[in-house]
Amino acid sequence: MAAMPETPPDVGARADPDELELTVVIPCLDEAQTIGLCVGKAVASMKQAGIRGEVVVSDNGSKDDSIAVATQAGARVVRCPVRGYGAALQFGFRAARGRYLIMGDADDSYDFTLVPAFVAKLREGHPYVIGSRLRGKIEEGAMPTLNRWLGTPVLTFILNRLYGTHISDCNCGMRGFERRTYRRIGAVAPGMEFASELIVKAAVRGVPIEEIPIDFYKDKRGRPPHLRPWRDGWRHLRLLLWHAPDRALTLPGLLLTLAGVIGTFASFGHDRAVLFALLALVGMPPLAGGLAIQAVAEPGRVRRSARAWLTFDRAAVAAGLFLAAGLACAAVVGLEYLRPREGFAILVPRVPNWNLILTGALAFGAGVGSLVLALLMGAAGATLRAEVPPFPVEADDEGRAP
């Protein structure tokens, strides 16, 4: 994938963040039939509302007349060299000169006459405003049945549960935010999952999200959309899980492990003890994996970082305690076998204490897992701190650096 230039070549010295109040950014790929309608609505709505703004069309390699149509309609066109929905939006945002940024698709499914409504919310002090198609009116045929009743509601439910947000339509493509808020969010995904990343990282960084109902219309481009529901849906889902290891891995793993350990130690009958031990074994990998991600990931990339308290030394101490507990259980079982028996007791086979044996085995497993976790954090440099500043580079006798 080609590297995205830091500044679009046709913006140059004109890029002044304080020059305009608003920039509407529209990604475009072969949208000659509809891009003019979108740009025209955005320009007219800003003019009618007295908003000093511009429309930037970020072209993603159109082979039709999209660029000419957009320019004629009043947009400033920049050419994004990297393919992808997210890449085009990022390139357009870098070219923007407005204090506020609003994004929307080029297929005329979003109503750009609503731009003043978004600006009004932004002026009220809301740093991030997102539309909700599910709270507005959806034209017949505008949204596939699967997306409307399954895909979007399920992804939105997962998002709200994992990140504590309170929105109704995580896939709405019409949004607005302050320029500095967009930079603070730091979304980088080049594909369709960029939309979810904007919400996820906003939630991780504590950016409040305001929602307004909008109407959604059937696109007018007369060809299949660029969206691929199953592939793009999977990309959205995996991104949601990546940034919330505490609720996607650590918490479920902890609950399964605790239930399994308690049940193993307290249950009656070795058959039940074995089942509880298996439950604990299922919970240990996600618990360790979630903690590892929370400890290694930089703050701001995951919902809840553990770098402040989960250090190599503490993980190593935990490993030692678990291993000691496992040894203690093994010692108790061993001493029970070595204890001499008298009389008829020697005729009765010894019955092993399966609860204690399995509890000890789980303790050993937890100890080994904690040791691996500690080594992983140490290798990743999550808790390493340089104690000696780097030495300055000294030049040789001829003034050349080594």
C-alpha cells in the first residue's frame, strides 16, 4: 500500500484551520451521477444558513467525470493516492480548512441540507455529532433488510456494551466533529471500518458523542455500492473487539476462571470437579491474553490500559504465588498418601482427593500462565524504563558521524 502524503499537493499554503468555519468532506469513487447533487446541496445549505465553509471532494481514483462534475458544482477536489473509504476521508480531512468537519457519502443517500443542523450542535459545544438513520425515516429500499434489522443493530449493541456509548446507529456515515477532536481521535483505518474506528477511539479517549435523527434515502447512482456487507461487517466487529480487551477478554476470562476454581475446590464428586476444572481452563487463556493486551498496548489505544499497575515484577510475583499454591496442594496430597495406616484400613484402597489435585493443577497452570505473561510484557518493553540517557553521537576527527 502506498504511503499517504502528509499534505495533499494541491493544498499547500492555503491550508489555514482558522480560515473557515466548516469543511464538508465527501469521499468519491466514480460517482459522476450523484456527486454534483451532494456538493450542490451542501453548498446551498451553507449559503442559506450563513456558514462560511467549503466542500472538499476526496477523489479515490475515479475513471468517470466525477472530478469535473464536483468542481463545476463548487467543490475543491483533492486526489487521494491510497484506495479505501477511510483513506479517502483522512486525505480529505487533511486538506480541510474548516474548524468543523462534516463527512457524508457521495451517493445522495444522505441529505446534505442537514449540514446546518450538525453545525448547530457543534456550536453548542458537542465535539462529536453523529446521525441516526434508525431514529429518522428510512426510504423504502434505501437500506438492505439484513443491514437494517441485523447487522447495524447487532454491531451497535456490541459497541454500546463494550464501550459504554449510547448511540443507536454505529454505521451512519454522516458525522461531524471539531477539527481538533478528529486529530485527538487519531483514526487510521484505510477501509470501511474507519467509521467504527472513529467511534471506538472517541469512546476510548473519552470524547462524548451527540446523536441526531436523520433521514436516509435510496442512492441514485444506478450501480451496486462499494460496500461488501459480510466482509465489511467482519472488519467492523473485529475492530470493536480489538480495542476493548477488558470486556471482550479479561472480564469473561476472569469470571470463568473464578467460577471454575471455586467449583473445583468446593464441589462434591470428582466428576463435577473435573467439569469445573475444564471451565477454569477455558477461562485462563482469555484472562491472560486480555491482561497482556491491556499491559502492552499504549494508553489511548485500548478502552482500559493496565500499564499503570500490571508490571513485570507483579506478574512474576503472582506466578510465584500460584506455583507455591500448586506445590502446597501437591504436598498435602503426597503427605496423605505417605501417612501410615493401621488395622483394616490398609485393606481399603486410598481414595485420592480429586478436588485438591485439580485445584493444585489449576494453580500450576495459572503460575505458568502468569510467568509467560510477565515475560511477554518484559519482551514488549511495557514496563522497561531507560535508567541511563542515550550517549550523544560523537563525530570523528573529520567531523563525520560514525
